[in-house]
Amino acid sequence: MPDLSIILAGMTDVFTVSTLVYIALGVLVGQIVGAIPGLSILMALAIAIPLTYALDTLTAIAFLISVNKGGTVGGAVPAILLNTPGTPESAATALDGYPMAKKGLGGKAMKYSLYYSVSGDVFSDLILITVSAPLAVVALKMGPIEITALMILAFSVIVGLVGESMIKGMIAVAFGCLLASAGIDPSTGSGRFTFGNVEMLDGLPLTALAVGMLALSEIFVRLSDRAPSGPDASGQASVTDKTLEFADSADQKLTFTEFWANRVVAFRAMIIGTVIGAIPGLGSTTAGFLSYSITKQAARDPEKLGTGDPRGIAASEAANSAVVGANLIPLLTLGIPGNIAAALLVSAFIIHGVQPGPLLFQNQGQLIYGLFAAMLIANLFNLGIGQFGMRFWAFVVGAPASVIYASALLMCATGMFFATGSTLGIVIMVVAAVVGWGMRIYGYSIIAFIVAFVLTPMLERSINQTILLTNGDWSILLKHPIAIALFVMAIVSILYLGRRKRLPGAVAAG
């Protein structure tokens, strides 16, 4: 673990004007993107990553994490006011937020969502700061055999939890592994799938694939859907009705007593969100709905949830926001992204020459603790900007789609050119967008693909090292009980989760 001087140096690095400005800007961008139905935080992160190329590492990563944090707050705005979640994470918030807004308490509902969201975020950040360094120390003691078993377990969990079909999940993972193998073979030093292109020796750029599959493909899907969409098309409230009342009347104000009344629900939601976030393959949407379901089952008057009950907002927002910090636990300690947002951060780390994993605390301790401090500061900005921006975000939800998507397309192309310095990155981005479009239409998980693409180099390296260590004698595995336990867990997870997906009414995690 880093000594105290490194920790203090890292935490003071964040207190520069440029870093603080970018943290505030990231929160602002995240809240705006989250508040606009049709955009997503993943889209914003994918577009923003190439734009951070010229920033120093701490500022760049802090900016991206701040975008993610801001999006969890912004996504609740249209969920409450229009019954149209700005991000999937806020879908459960709409169950009680919109009924409360229909009663003319939209401002109060948004304050509930803001305060519980920030509370959940702070809680998971503190857990991350507390447990990540000790876990990294444990991870450093794992050899190639244990790492191989851990990677296989991660793949099995992702295949089992993400997407609508186990078979489609396996195909998506296999496709990710195939594309990740392009470049130089680490065992022979020869080129693979380069097709004679020197630029391909470094492999397919994760940034181009991420922007194409997450941002551009989402835009293509939205543009191809010519059916009327939005609240007006479905008979829901428009942005001109009483859901947008923000008068500073007594019924719109939220007192500390009202906030504290749901402390048990909120604390349980924070724990659920933190646990969900630390498990690779799950995400904020799962955390929000799981917490809401448990809250409803535990309530003495469950019939009140869904009618504008603050407990529903607390359960959803505290849980989905707690995922934001927790999903960095497996990334920073093991190099395994907890969800797609964390996988995108891997791309940002790599762009700036930093390899995520347990060695981060040993080699980049000052950077990591600076990042921890930036996350806590981002929570304060999230609270402040959200508090003063509520009235404005209420009107952002009505932004024209033509302006939104045209701007997103321009930022994708510009950012990719600056990130790669050539047109090859743009070509790969467009091809990835078409492939991602098809995957969305036919139900293949982009999450499974991206995570597999990120993890494959580490898996391949650990497999090669394992083969060298065992020298073909697999009985050596018997001397590694941790690896055996991880292999068994992988098999059990495939069998158990595969059986659950075959059950009627089973719902996938992402």
C-alpha cells in the first residue's frame, strides 16, 4: 500500500484550477446529457474519451468519472417529469417520481432524487477508497494460474448475467475475443489479422470500437425508428403541464426530517448498489430495480409504492448511484471492468499510458488517490450544480432530436480524428457502429462484447504464462486451490445462470 506521503500528495494534486474546472464541467455535461431522453451516459463517455487526449491523466479520468456521476442525477429529471427515463438507470425512479410530479410536486421529487443519488454515490466512493488498496495487495499475490481462473470466472459471469440469451452472450464474447486478437501475437511476436496494414499492429483501438458501438449505433437506432416517440406520442405529460411547477412554496421544499425519514430504505439501497457495482457484468439498472423490488417487499404498505411514494425514489436513486464508485473496485484491484462505463475508463487509462490492475497502487499510487479525491469533490459539484440546475434541466428535456444527434455525430468524428490522428480510426468507428446497430437489433449484448474485448489481452497473457509454468503437466493445478475454486465457481455460474435464463419471465441484467 502507498505510504501516507503519497496519499496526501495525490489528494492535493486535484486542487488545481484546471482539474477542478474539468470536474465541474464533467458533472455539468453529465447532468445535461442525462436529462435529454435519447442520449445516454455511455454515449457521452464514448464521445468524451478522445477529447481528453490532450489533458493530463488525473484531469482526464476525473472529468470522465464526473460525467458518469452527473448522468446519474440528470437521468432522473425526465423520468420524474415525463415518465421517460433519460438514462436506463433511472427507469425505476419513474415508478414513483412521475406520480409525484403529476400531483404538482415535481420539484420536490427531483430534490429527493438529487439528495439520495449523491448520498449513494458518496457511500460507494468511501467503500471504494476503503477496500481497494487491501484488495490490490491480495491480487498481487495471485499468480498467472489464478489470474487465468479469475478471467474465466469473469467471462462466465458476464455471459450468464448480461443479455437475453446465454448463446447470444457467448457469441458476443467470442466476437470480442476475436477482434481483440488483432495485432501482434504476444507469444510469437508476429502479426495477426493485420491485413498488411502497419497501423493494425497495435490492434483495433478500443476508443474507436466503443464510440462506434455505444454512441453511433445508438444514434442509428434512434434515427431508424421513425415511429412517433416521446411523451406527447404516448399521451404522457408534456413539458408544459403542472409537472414542471417549481414555485418556492412549502409543499415543494424538502426538509431534513422528510429526507431522514427514508434513511433505512436509502441505506439498504446503498448496500445493494455497492454490491451490484462490484460484480462484473451487472449495472445501475439492475441495482435500481432490485432495490425497488426489495423495498416494496419489505414495506408494510407496499400498495403505496408506485403512487408517488418518496421511498421508491430513495430505493432507486441511492442504489443506481452507488454503482458508480463500486464498479471501479474490480477495475482498480484486478483490472476487470465492473460494467461498460468502467470498460470505457480502461480506454482512457490506456490512452494516457496507465494499465489498470493491482500494480496501479504500487506504480501509480499518487494518481489513484488523486482520483479518489476528485470523486469526492465531484459529488459536491453534483449536489451544487443539481440544486441550482433543476429548473433549467426541466426545459433541456425538450431539446430537438435533430440538433442533439447532429451535434453528437460531429463530436464523434472530430474526437476520433484527434484521438487516432488518422482516418483509420474513423473508418473503424463507422464499421463498429454498423455492427453495433445489428447487435442491438438482433439482441446480442454490446456490454459482453466490450468487456470481452478489454479482458482478452490479459486472459491471453495469463494463459501463455500458465502454459509455460505447467509445461504441459496440468496436475500442477492441484497445488493451486484458489484457482480450482475459481474454475468451479465459473462452471457453477454458467450452469446456474444459464438455467435461470431458460425460466419463463427471466430478466437479463443488461
